Amino acid sequence: MSEKKILVVDDEESLRVVIRNALRQKGYHVETAEEGKKASVLLAENQYDLVLLDIRMPGLDGFALLEGILKKPLPPPVIMITAEDTMKNAINAMKKGAFDYLTKPFDIDELEILVEKALKERDLETEVEKLRGEVREIQLGPHTLVGSSRPLREIHKMIGKLASRDVTVLIQGESGTGKELIARAIHCESPRAGHPFVPVNVAAIPRELLESELFGHVRGAFTGASEDHSGYFEKAGQGTLFLDEIGEMPLNLQAKILRVLQEKEVQRVGSAEPRPVHARIIAATNQNLEKMVKEKKFREDLYYRLNVVPLEVPPLRMHKEDISVLASHFLKKFCEELSSPAKQLSKDVMIALKKYTWPGNVRELENVIKRAIVLSPGTTITPEVVFPFLGDQLSHIDIDDIALEEIVRKKLTSFLGKLDGYSMDDLYGVVIKRVEKPLIELVMEKTQRNQIRAAKMLGINRNTLHKKIRDLKIVVKPT
């Protein structure tokens, strides 16, 4: 255990010396200040495990200093020191958050016992805060909201606002944008963090089972119901129930969900007895619910009940500045998970990733990086590994930003893949002709079909150029 650091603040020099010497003999690191202003500077520059604070001091008094200390994140416990005639003030300080108080004169043994008690409580609070952090990490899973773009910063702000307000939230955004991750973050930052986070993908549950899964059922409610079963609303307890793909919910069940939200109670299938519901509801969809309401595919009253606070998640193409940090995050994460040596993306791969439109959003980027780690033989992930994953969407990439060799490499990779099972004895000649012909055609066009200038640009003599034009059947239009 590290040495505990204590600050003693008192305007009586003799008392400071007595306290300092006594606590140092107990193995504590002790610093002192004779007035509030100096103590304020020390508190700003150092982390203390405990503060012994006199109330009556010249300048900044103990009450003002206590107020500043308690504003710190995880503040140290404060033991107030006072004279008999200020007992009332000491009690007021206790109400304001002091750990305890001592009245002058006090016994050193009494001081030592109180200090030990305060430091033990401090250790306990630190451990609890550490456990809370670990719980949040477990609940959020291996992913975090990575990125610092303006759209992501706005999402972070919304999470902070919504976490402390126990209202229903509707998260809207395309598939793969991280809607569940945002719902988890809201839960983990809320007072409900110590209770379950229960995610339910409405679209993944067969419609005939959805009511039973959400609300539960009693024994004998239907064929196969051999025992009582609690639904997701009950399983969430005082935590958060996350209803993903809410737009896929059948209309007849939407009415029952509305009743649960209004009455704060649920009835298991086959039971007439209502059960209280305490969970917070967060819903999400990749559909336009407002349009579905107009088309009578989604209940208007349920839409407004869910949409108390809307949160729109932008697609990845709207915050491309986060791609590099996301890619680096996924590289590190999956290399550790797959016990793979550390890998990096080549410059051309990173350029391509930033130019790609990402129709599958962050989830698609995550999958591309994971596949690339698995298939890349070296420590640098190159375009020929990544580009095939981007498929026809490669056309969205501005090839001016990509090295010519990498473009050729990708095309050759595709071409050679199509030759599997076929015999070819003159691959070199075939490939060279395919490159030569468009190259000569473009140079001829650039030089306005002047063969002398074209031959010079190509670095060959005019007769060689003339022969290639004939052999490759290049049409030279008259000027």
C-alpha cells in the first residue's frame, strides 16, 4: 500500500508541529499550511488522502476551503478542527460534507484513531469507484464510442444529458452506426448502472413468440408452456430495456407495449395479474418511424410515447474524420483478441478507407479490419488484402489519391483470381499488352497524335512506336 498523504491546515504553529510529528511517526506523509490561501495552492497542485482543517483562520477560512475541496472528483475526507465556542459551526460543516470534527484541545490518540478511520473509508470509496468503473467497462463491452469529430462530440453531450434524466429515448440511425452502444453508454452513466442492461432485437424474435418473450407467460398458457417464464420487461428489473429494431414490431403488439409504458405494469401471457415494471425503456430503429406512422404501419401514440427524447446517430460517411482513429482502435482490439502480432495499415489502405462510402457504417469498418488482420501475412496490411472486401464500392474511392502500383495490383489480383483452373503460358505478354495499349493511346491523345513527341515521352524510338501501334491495332485518327 502506498504512503498516505495528509494535509494539515491550522494557523497555530505549535499545533501543526504536534500533529505533523505524531502522524509522521505513524508512517504518514504530512504537509502543512498556516492559512487557507496556501492550503488552496497545495490542494490544487497535489492529491491528498486526508485533510485536517481548522475553521478559524485569517483570510480564507475553513468553511470556504471545505467547499472548494468537496467540489473535487472523489474528494479526500476532511476532519474539521475547532474550538469549543465554535461547536455549532463545526456541526454545520458536518452537514456540508466534512467527515468528522475535533474540538481543541484534543488527545493525540483520539486524532490518530479518527485519521485511521477516515483513511479506511477513503480506501473503501476508492475501491467502490474502481469497481463501478469495471462494471461500466463490462457492461459497455470491448467497444467504446471512439471518435472526436463534431457529430461524435454532440452524441457524447446527449449521452451526458440523457443519463441523469430518466426519460424514454428513441435512437434513430442506419444499421451499423452503433445504436446499441449508445444505449449502453446512457445506461452505464445513469443511476441505473448497477442494474441489468437487457438488449432485445425485436426483428430477431419470431412474431408468434415475441409477446411471450417480452411479457413472459404462466404455466399452461399455451402448448409447450411447461413452467412460468418471466419476460424481458421483468428481467430488466430496475435497469434498462433496450428495444432494438422497434419498427419491426407487429401493430397488435404495439398497443400492448403502449399500455406497459403508460401503466408501468405488464401482464404475462395467460395471466390476469399485472406485475409492476420499473425498467427504463430505450428504443432504436433504422427506419423512418414518422413515415411509417403516416402509412399506418406504426402507431402514432406509441411513436410519441417512445420519442420523448430523439437521438439521431450519423452514418460513418458523415464523420469520416473518425475513420483513422476507429481503424487504429479496431486494429489494436482485434490483434489482442486474436493473439496476433501488432499490425498497421499502409498509407494507401488508410487513404482508401477514408474515401470509401461505408454503406455498412462502423460495423462494416470493424469487419474489414478484422478480416484484414486474419488474412494479412505481414505486419503491414496492404491494399491487395483490403480492397477485395470493398467490392464494387471501390468506385467511390478517388483513385488519384492512391498509388498507381496499388491500383494495378488490385486489378491483377482480380484478374489472376479469374484464371484459377485455367492454363496460360504467356501471362506476362498478355498483361503487358493490356497495359501498353491504353498507355500508348493516352500518350498519343496527349501529344495530339504526334508520333515523334509521343515516342520521346514514352522513351522509345519512333520505329518501335510505329510497330507497337500496328501490332496492338491502335487506331490513330488523322489530325
